[in-house]
Amino acid sequence: MVAYNRETESGVAAAERALAVLAAFDEDASVLTLAKLAARTGMGKSTLLRLLVSLVRTGFIERRDDGTYRIGSQAWRVGSLFTLDLSLEKILLPIMEQLAAKTRESVAFYVRLEGVARPTRICLLRVSAPRRVVNMYYVGNRLPLDQGAGGRVVRAFTDFSYREDDVIRAERVCAAWGEADPEVCAVAAPVMGPDGRFVGALLLSAPCSRHDRDWLELMKPVVMEAAVEATHSLKPLRGVNSSQAYGPSAAATMGAVAKGISSSVDFGSGAEAVSNIQSFSRRMGGGKSKK
């Protein structure tokens, strides 16, 4: 139990109270009623309700249909940064370097940037193409979520209310020609974390002047394979049917990949490779469509 210290009366008191609410949940009490939260934190119910409204709105707490509360997806995202931060670069960079060497184009890894007014993604990792002419994006670059393959993949797996992203969620890949930048084309695929939730988008990008749209389509299974390798390396949960995890069309694509479109990694059959990815929790979906 983590009780709130009533003697703390400073400008950070509200933040400390919010953190005390989050700390009230543990392995033995993953779902709590308002009364139990009050008992565990030592706060009054009126104070708790005000805090819970903010925590629910920002995604750190989820209010269930029966009125109970549990930890939300934002809290998981923040916690996952701690568990993945040390290993993410070590695991992803070799895969990104391999993809860049294979395609001779640039590879990047994007995540959603929280706390900004406009939905935004930020580049965490990048490997430049082994060429003199490359698209000029670097670590720390910020781009919108509604443009480009990377942005659309990040949005598709962090905001389920956009029904136009259903195809991306089903196929687990997205290609874009001149969207975020009129001179750049790209293909992106999602990478899942250890518990199967979305971590970020693996992106292959190139100048449009160097390729055509057929090349972009050919790169889809190549990028998907690299994303599956990254997910596999992050040790996701197993045992999910390939159609559940990736959808029938994506599972078929991955089957073709595993049979030899790219032979850099041996995942066995397509179903076996894809089954290494845990499907997203259904409770994160079901949002209303944007009008």
C-alpha cells in the first residue's frame, strides 16, 4: 500500500497525489474500486475522483464499465520505456543496419510523441543509406501522424478511432509516395514490445527520384520481415494464431517472405513467424470513427 502524505502541501502536491494513485495498483490488485483506492492512498473520494478524471483522460488510468479502475495504456507506455530503453537500441540497430545494407536506403524507427497539441511522431533511431544522396531526416526529427508511412503506422496502432487505418492494422504495413515530403517515398511496419503491444514503426525511406511505385510495393514484405525480426528479438508472448496477430492477408505475405523473398532470417513457416507476435489487447480498440 502507498499512502499519500497529507503534510505535502507544495506546488507538486497534485502530481504526487496522481502518482500515489498509480502506485496503489499492484500484482494483487490490478483492478480497484473507488473505495479501495481511497483506502490504499488515504485520500478522500472527492479528491480521488478529480484526479481520476485527469488520469483517465490522459490514458494513465482506465475506467471500466462496472465503475472500477485499472492501469491504462499510457502508464504501460511509460513503464515500457524503462524496460526497453537499454535494449531497444542494441536490438534494433543491427536489424536496421542490415535492412539499410540490403536495400541501400535509409532506415528509421519512429514512436509517438506525447504531450503535444498535434499528433506527432519522433525519430528515435536512424541508419542512413550507403549512398551520397539521402533524404535528410535525423534522430529527433518530428513529423505529423497523418502524413507518411511511418506516421500512419504509428497512428494506426496508438489510436484505434481512425477507421481509415483499419487496412494498415490488418496488413501490418503501409507504403506512402510523397506524403510527408513530396520527394520521399517510404514503407513502414509496426514493431511490438515484450508483451505484444506496439512499440514503434520501422521505416524504410528513399528519394522518389531513385525508384518507382513498383519498387515501393516490393519493399513491403522486406520491411515486414525486418519488423517481425525486431519483434521476435524483443521476446513477445507466443501462441497467437497468425490470422489473429497479423490478419489473413498479412499472414499470407509473411508466408511468402519466409519462403524466400528475403532469406536473411529464418523464421520457419509464415504462420510460425507471425505467431511470435502477440495480438493487441482488444480493449484498446472500439473507438468511434472520426467524422
